[in-house]
Amino acid sequence: MAKKTIRDIDWSGQRALVRVDFNVPFERGTTRISDDSRIRAAVPTINYLREHGAGVVLCTHLGRPGGKPSKEAELGPIAERLSSLLGAPVTYVHAAVEPAARERAEALKPGEVLLLENIRFYPGEERNDPAFAKSLARLGTVYVNDAFGTAHRAHASTEGVARHLPAVAGFVMEREIRVLGGVLDNPERPLGAILGGAKVSDKLKVLQRLVGHVDALFIGGGMAATFLKAEDHEVGASLVEESLVDACAEIIEEAEDRGTKLYLPVDVVVAQKIEKNAPSHVARVDEVDDGWMILDIGPQTAVHFSGALSTMRTVVWNGPMGVFEVPLFDEGTRALAEAIAASSGTTIIGGGSTAEAVEHLGLADRMTHVSTGGGASLEFLEGKVLPGVAALNDK
């Protein structure tokens, strides 16, 4: 999947229309950004373009405003934070395809940066409206996609605009394709995959894709309950997707047939409520009582998983081991994150809540790669063609 990148373009006198992913979280009820990692990730691409003579027009979404303007989703705080990170002015215009935006874009000097208004204020964005995409394309002379987190969406700013301009990858996109593609194409072995989160249905396709491909598969989180049910364990009041019990049994059987070592919890942390002060205890997986829910992997499981992970040369992780947002149920996620951080192999965190967890634990810098896209990384590992990647020019 060799795609052209910003290194393949002579930027002198060009305007780069750059799709970035600045969909960042804010402290509740304020305009203070609580995690600017997505903005920081785009800085190398923006600086490369500036240093090589391009005017830079940035396009991003924030939240889900539903195709109409929303004061809460305006990008003023993002423009301020980006300006601070760049050490240079960032012009912010309350428009994207209107004449005001085009006038500002065409007036850009080499090295200057313009941030457009939230692209999801326009209904044509998520509909991938051809006329809207064409209007957006007029703002640049070359299109750059550096928003891997939105690459699984066929929107005007991620796919449609690439039909009108030369289209290349920024550094974030380039790295995501290379690292995640390496997991599928030529990983250093043994290769281990950890999958967690609430539901098997969210991960079923990637489970089916990876079983037989990876050397070891570790299952945790709420989805472990459906797997344990498939092994005839009683799981109390835990979330079980009854319609997928047979599918889990098939994955267990296929793992054995195809030589993938499957690791399921041997003990779990259970409670009757998902609350920080709820009574809880550790139970063996065959001793979960009625009315109790599995909310984290247990300490024996964490030790067992961690020991096996230490032998892996490549590890990819998508989905926490428990309800890590509640301190009472974050120990399994913490233990695995620390084990992975201590690994000498290649360690890949699959974005979304898993990335949030390792950031929260202060371990992100000790991972080989933390993906900027949760849903996108999952679909990539499923083997799906991502519209935002497919739209880029091949080398």
C-alpha cells in the first residue's frame, strides 16, 4: 500500500489543503483542551509544509454538530493551541467554502497557516456531496490527508476532495499505514494481539481476521464474558451477547486448529454496580455468582497475560481490560499497559479508549506507536479498505 506523501511534492508556491484530526476533548463545561495529543501529532506535517514554501489551509471536524453551526463546536480554542505549538500565527476563519474562506486561502503567503471552521457544520461533508467537495478543493492546489482517525469515513474532506486535487499522505497518515500494515503483512514474531472492550460485536471481524494470523490472542474486557459463556461458564449479570456465543465458540475452536494460543481470563473482578465505591471482589471464572458483573480481569489473569506478552516480539492492543474509567476496575488495564511498556519488542496501541488509557497512565511515550484512530485502526486490522487511504495517489 505505497502511497505518495508530502515528500513527493515540490511545495514551492503551492497551497496545501490539509485534512487534520483536531477532534480533541475539552474539560467539562470549559473551552480548555484536556488532551492536545492529536494537535501535537499534526505539527511535524504542518511545519514541513511551511518550511518547504507552502501556504497551509487546515480542515478538521470537532464533535458531532449534525451539519449545522454550533457555538460549542467552534474551533477558536484549537486555533489558539495550534498557534502556541507552532510558535507562529494561525488565522482562523468562521467559514469553510464561503467566499471569505477562499479569499483568505488565496491570500496566504508561503509558510502561513489558515484554519477553516468546523467542517461538520456543513451537511455536504458527511454526505460526501460532490459539489461541496469541489468547492472545498478550490481552497488548495494539493490535498494532504493527515487524519487517519477519519480515514474510515467517505466524507467530502476525506475522500471527495481527493477526486479534484493531487492527493498525498501527511506524516501521521504515512506512519499509521506503515505500522499497522506491518502487523498484517510482515510482523516480527511471535505476534500477540490483545482485544478488549465491552462487546464482541465491536471486535468480531477483527477477531476473525487475526485468529490464525497471530501467534497469541488475549481476550479481556466485557467481551470476555461472552467467550467464557461459550466455554460453559456462568457469568452472573455480566454483559453477554447471546447471539454471538456460538461465534465465540467457533473462534476458540479455530484458534486451536490454526495454532493461535488463546488466552482467556482465569479470574475476574466482579461487582453489582459500576461505581467507584461499589463492593467488589476477585472471583475465579467458574465462581461468578448471580447478580454480579465481570468488570475487570483479575490479578492472576494479569500476571498470566503479562508473562506471555513478555515473549512477544510484536504486540497490538485494542480495547481495555475492564471499566478503566472507574478506578476500582482499572488494575487489569494498568497491569497490561505496564507489561507492554516494558517490552523490548514492537508495541502498537490501537487508538480510541486504549490510547486514552495509556495516555492517562503516562505510558504512551514508552509504546512504539499509539494510533490516532480507534475505529480506523480496527477497520484497518480487519483488512477493510479505508476510503481516506484508498483516495490517496499511489507511488
